[in-house]
Amino acid sequence: MTRPILYSFRRCPYAMRARLAIASAGLEVELREVVLRDKPAQLIAASPKATVPVLIVGETVIDESRDIMDWALAHNDPDGWRDMPPAGEAWISQIEGPFKTALDRYKYATRYENVDVNVERAKAAQILWSINQHLTETPWIFGSSPTLADMATITFVRQFANTDRAWFDAQEWDGVKNWLTRFINSDQFNTIMAKYKKWRPESDIVIFA
């Protein structure tokens, strides 16, 4: 059986969460590392919007990271990531929506007109503050083990933290900081952050599992 092909970019938070789910599910894919300033024609042909991640499963193309997560976990969910209350989906929507909108305008302010980075940072921070107290009482959003609510959102929180690490670390949100540190120190994070060379058609096959 032909392995699915995953076009990915190591530091992209969307690609990171897709790899997290694939790794958690114990699946194997052929990983093709993309350089965003030089996207391969094969990626563009598969998904004209040419953003990562893109998963090709036979004749099927899945080019939304959350859909890739759902695809992987539908095959196998040994860690019980999908076992979360409805509030988990609400949290994911909040991070994917208003948090990510503010994050983009904070991190990439020059791409937008009339943006005040401090205002956008404050919008994103307010969302994190809403869960900080809860995360001082439990290591993960819904208890002692991570769920999709954690793993579908924390890569974006990492991106936010790294935009101005000194500022982030100076905030008194120990729950959020410990949550992020716990993730960065995890085996899951170390697994998905291995470095790969840029994929070319003549490259050797790289298996991500």
C-alpha cells in the first residue's frame, strides 16, 4: 500500500499540529519538507492554495491541518485526544479564530494596514488569560493528559510566545507558561521537530512516523 504523502514545514504551527496527530496515531507518511519561498510544483498541483500542511492519501487531498488531525485520529487515537467535552471545540475555535487573527497582526504587522501591535498582542493575551487560572490547577486543559484541545492549539501559543519571548516570560501567567513548557519538553514535541532537508523530486524518501 502506498504511504500517504505529507507536505510540511517544520516551524509552521498548522503543520506542527498535523504532525502531532499523525505521530500520536502511530501512522507512517512520506514527509516532504517544503521551503515556503520556493514551493515545489507538486505541492501547488495538489493544492493550488499552496499552503502547508497538505496530505495526499491516494486520490484524496486534505489541505486543512485540522482535517488532517481528524483523519489521523479517526484511524487511531491511542492517547484519547478526541475524548474531550464540547468546551474543547469552543477553545479550539477561539484559538483558530480571534487569537490567530490577533497573532498574525502582532507577528506580521507590516503585512497589514493601520495595525497597532500592542493592541493586537493584548487581544491575544486576553484569550490566554481566560484559561491561565484553570491551568494552574491542572496540567492540561481537561485534566492530567492532553487532548485535542491542547494539541490543536498549543503550537499557536508557542508562536505567540516566541514573537517576543522576553515580554511573554515577564507576564505573570504561570499556568499558561507551565502548560507551554510541559509541551515543549514532551516527547511529542521532540518527535515532530526533527530537522529534514528541503524535499526535491530526486530526494530520498523520508518516512515520518
